[in-house]
Amino acid sequence: MPYFRLSGFYLFYFALLGTLLPYWTLYLQWLKLDAATIGWLMGILHVSRVLAPNLWGWLADRTGRRVAIVRLGALASWVCFLAIFWQTEAVGIALVMALFSFFWNAVLPQFEVITLTCLGENRSQYSRIRLWGSIGFILAVVLIGWVLDWLSIEWLPVMVLGLMILIWLNTLLLDSCTDRALSEEAGGSAIGPILRQPQVIVFFLVCFLVQLSHGPYYTFYSVMMQELGYDRAEIGLLWALGVVAEVVLFAFMPRLLERFSMRYILLVSLVLCVLRWSLTAWLPERLEVMLFAQCLHAATFGSLHAVGIALVQHYFSASTQGRGQALFSSVGFGAGGALGAVVAGQLWSGWGASTFALAAVVSVLAIVLTLIWIYPDKAQQNDG
């Protein structure tokens, strides 16, 4: 198993995410853009996840050439991003973000399929490869937070470009697992019968609501903490703490999946989601409370992501995996994340930290839907 080559991709990919999510809003703020504009711009990163993963997922299932698609997406991402160095207005920045994210968001869902294909019967070990993504995120938020306290925030695009190039270079090392990835059945089975199952529909709706609830966090958490007097290094450490908790969760996830049902883990994670956003809404100035709330990222992202990947594997057949993973990305991180960013941008000027209370309400709705509809053991199995 090409463990280090697979892990390296996650390391760099999520290091880039750990650079964009906490600090890109600060860069946009440095360019004198208002909260509503920042919300729309950050929403672009998510909107492209609605279309791009499904287009590339369909192409990958039809051709079986997942590695080639991953390489193309990684290359086109940094080539498109080069234009950001000449943009200072919202329209130009929006165009660049739309272009690079269209290709960047095509990469991860197909790489997930490559990873699971390479693991074969050892798919339960997925979380131990994926945790390197969390490590990359931690390194990025901590180190870049320190660097940005020393350098001007205007250097952030240079750091983003460097990470994009590292992602692309890593994709060139995937030869050892290419044969297995390309040996998947090309052509693809019909996905309609799977998507018409009520349980599958509700699963994607829950994914949408979970990412919708993360909108204020991914868009304005750093801004809020900076306004409360935290410096950039401290903000980076708070982001990193959440992902450290996520790493620990990923390390133990195989055991948790063996001991508890996916439904049980999903419900507990959603309850902790409500708790996290409630604490962030009402007590953001209390450092000890924020430290605890950030630890809950292990549940609100870590376990929900791992269970989501497992449920896609459960609901979708081998020949529809590319489209299944693409939908998981586009419905949740795409549509949910985009709407969350835009709504947070519209509400932030008037609501401030109380916007997180709305995120808690959205999480409650996800709990209700899960209690009523999500029973993986009763789902119709699809052998493709």
C-alpha cells in the first residue's frame, strides 16, 4: 500500500485548507472589503463544490482515469491562482477564486476513491491516512499564524500558491497505485435508484445542514477572535487545537466504528455540534470555553466526516463511488458551505457572535432528521 504517497496528498491538501479558512478572510479584510462582500467571496469556494465534483465524478466513473483527473485538477488550480497577484477589487478576486476552486474542488472526492481503492480490504484504515490531512492543517494554521504576525498579510497569496504547487507535485508520485485505480469498472452504473431512496436523500440533507452550520465558523471565526483582542498566533493555535482533537479522533475511528453503529456516532456528533455552536455564540471572550469548544471539532468535523465517508461506501456501489463521493462533497461542503458563508456574511454586521446561535438551531434540525430517517442497516444494498 503506497501509504506515504497517499498521506502526503492529504498533508498538503489540508495544509492549504488550513491556510485559506482561517486567514483568507483576514486578507480580504486587509483589502478593505466589507463583511457582506467577504461572505459572498468565501461562498465562492463552496459554490464551486456544487458543480465541479459532480462533473469530474461523472467523468471519472465513465473513464476510470481518476489519477489523471486528480493531476489535471491540481495543475490547473495553481495556474489559475496566479492571477490573484494582480487583483485588488472584489470582482477580480471573485473570478480568480471561482476558477481555481473549480479545479481544486474536483480533486479531493476522486482522491478519496483512489485511497479507498488502494486500501482494498483494509478500508477501515482510511482514517489513519486521512489524519495526515489534519496534521497538515495544524501545521499550516500554527506556522502561518506566527509568520503573519511577523510579515504583512499581503504575503498570504504567496504561501497559498506554494502549497498548491506542492499538492500538484505530490500527485505526480501516484504511479504505484495508478494500476489499481484505473482497474475500476469504467462506464458506471445508474445512480438514480440509489438517490431515490428516502434514507439517502435525508443523509445528503443532513450533510447539507452540518456544513450550513459551519458557515459562521469558516467565514468569521478568525475575524471575531481578532476583534475580541486575540492575536493571529493565538487564533492559529485555537484553529490548530480543533484539528489536534480531530487527529486523535481519526486515530481511534476504526475502533469506534467497530464498537458503535454509524447511526449512534452520527447522533452523538450532532449533539456535540449543538453544544459547540452554543458556546461559541454566547461565551467567545472566555478563553477556557473556546479551548473546550475547539476540542469539539473532533465531533463536528472529524467523526461526521469519517461516518459520512463510510455511509457513502455503504449506500453506493463500486461503479458509482466517484459520483457518490462527489455528491457528498458538493451537497455538504459545496451547497451547505456556500449558503452558510453567504448567510453568515449577511447576518454578521447585525448579529455578530450570535450568528453561531443560528448554527446551533440548524444542527438541532439535523438531529431530528437523523432520528427519524437514518437507519443504515435498513438501507437497500447496491452491489453495482
